[in-house]
Amino acid sequence: MKNTHAIQAFLALGQESRLNIFRLIVQRGNEGLTPSQIIEKLGIPNATLSFHLKELVLADLLLVERQSRNLIYRPNAKLVQDLSEFLLDNCCGGNTCMPVKVIKKVKAI
């Protein structure tokens, strides 16, 4: 994945409403959601939702399909997987990642 493609996706998710929309659609998986279902769940006005959905589609985070009179929005699972791999590429220098032990600082008396 190229940096520019990752940046475009992260910029699209960098707005709270778009992140909430994306997370809601991801929860539904391949079943997807219609705009009216998203409005019902998140209470976003129709015109605003349309703008945010367009941005998420342009960033390739969502796939859209017309079924008769309805648009169905689904997550682009391939891109989500690619973004995860992009972020974790060469994680821990190629070694198995171990959880970091948190050390609490003790205040001197």
C-alpha cells in the first residue's frame, strides 16, 4: 500500500461523524446499511450523511451497491486489512511482538 492511499483513508476517518458512520457500517459487515438505517442509528441529517458517505467512498473505505431503489453501503474489507498490515508492517523489527509491561512510577517521599 502506498503512503498516499493510507493517508487518504486516515484523513477520511479523521472526522468524528465519518468515523462513527464507518464503525457502524463495519459492525454490520457484508450485510451493509442503507442511508435511512444510518440516519435512524446516528441521527445525522440526510444532506450531511450524504456528504460523509461520499467522502468515505472516495477514500475507498466503503463500497456502495444499488439494490432497486436503495443504496447499500458496506465496508471495503480488503482496504481495512491492507491498512492494518500497513500500520503493522515491520512491527517490532520483524520479531514477535510482546506486550509492553507498564512500570508505575513511585513518588519519592
